[in-house]
Amino acid sequence: MIHSEVKSLDHKYDIPELLQRLIHWQAEIASHVPDMDTATGYYLGLDLNDNGGYTCSPLDSIYCAGTGMDGIHYSLLTDFGTVPNLDEAPVIRVSPMDIGTCVRIVAANLRDFFSLHFYGHEGLLLIDFETKEDYLEYLRTQEEEASSALQDDPHNMGKWYRQRQWVNQKALEEFAFAPIEDPFSYLQEFRQKRKEEIILKTSDSLGIMPFPDRGDGLQAAPHPWRRKEINPYEQRDEIQAFIQGAECETLLSFIRDYQEQAVNDAQLLKLLCQKLEHYGFHLEAVRLRQCMDL
């Protein structure tokens, strides 16, 4: 379902026009690419209460595209309402099966995300590469596989590859996506820039961005379980006391790590949601309850 507007704290969000257009365009051209599950390669949609539904899906993210493979999905990261509008929200990949690296930023915004995809860099959106050389080798391998498919199996896989190429070209024409020079470096530089801006680190690599109205001089403190196991069975009283008295940013960093560790404790989860409501994060509390099965 697509709603026209949502609210995080007192910040109202409009649905990105680009995403709406892509959803409609995908439906319109579906009959031209019958061998593809979806024309874009993604199951597009946007329900502002939905962060993807997996334990590791960040509570301040909004699902926008799914791959249909191993639960992998892409979401818009609101950074708890500090992003001015969803057109400017970073795009994250959530890979529930990749324990320890479930969440990664893959694009600075939605337009860059689809530019990378339709210019043939969907592998960069799906896989983490250690070096640029690794990524370039991956591209060479993909090109060889596509060439072989077109030659060896022209009526099946070859047909699929031709339809995908047709979609990519049509998308570039319809939406005027500009190519991103040196996509690997683009992504590394954006991740580094964010790393320098966050005020608290978290194990999911996202961190906590500063809140504009909290003042530049505010020093946010890491939570006591930073880089440690969150164990409610052995430390319930300590964890509950922390949650009750935690400052906003410190609490949010704890919740990111709580999700990354997939802590399964209904009592603590209820307390976390109550504290989120206290700080005004209503939609974030809704998403947390849903993805943690409360």
C-alpha cells in the first residue's frame, strides 16, 4: 500500500515521486518483459509502517524494494526523522542471512540507487567488495556470463538478458538517470562521510546521526553494552534501569545494537517501545514491534 504522507516525530514525509513513477512504469511495461519476474528486478512498494519485517531491519527505515531472494530488501533510512525528505534519505541494503553484516548503506539517495541499478551496477548494491579491483573483476565475470548466455541459450537465458537490457535502456530514457562516475569510490566516499558525521557508533554500521535541535556541543554517551553481548537473562535489572534513564541518542544506539544481536525478549522490547513513545518516535516503535514480533 502507498500512503501519500507519513509523520516521524513532527516531521511529515511525502512519498518520493520517483518511486511512485517507477511503480507505475513497472506495471505498464510488464507485458513487454514476460520472462522477468519484475521489470525492474525489484518488488517495489512503500508502506510507511513497514521497515522490511526482519529482526535486523532498522526501526527508522522504510521498505522500498525487495529482491525476492533470501529476504534481501532495500529501505530508505530516515535517521529518526532528521532526514528532510525521503528523496534525500540514504538507501540501505538489509540482508537477513548475512550475520554480522546484515545492514549496509548502498546509495546516498533513491535517484543514485536506481542510477547504479539501471547502469548495470546492481552487483554493487547487492554485495560488499573489499577493493575496487574485486569489483571490476566481478563486472568482467558478469559480462562473460551474459555473453555466454546469449550465445549458448538464446531462447531462454538469452531472452531474459535481452529483456533486461531493454528495460535498462528504457529506464534511462524515461527517468533521465545520470551515470555515476566510479561507482565503487562513490559508495566508499559516502560511507566514509557518514562515518565522520555520526555521533555514536553502532554494530550495524549505521551509527546515530546528530539531531539538529540538540546543539553541536552535546556529547552523546555510548551505551554500556557497546561491543558486548546484550544478555537479558543475566543482566535484566541493569538493562531495564539503563533503558528507563537513557538519553535519547544513547537509547537509539542501544536499539540498533539490540536489533543487530536479534535479542528475543518481550519484556525488554515492550520497555524499549514505551521509551521510544516517550521520546516521540511513534512510527519507529510501531516498526520495532512488528519486526521483532511483539
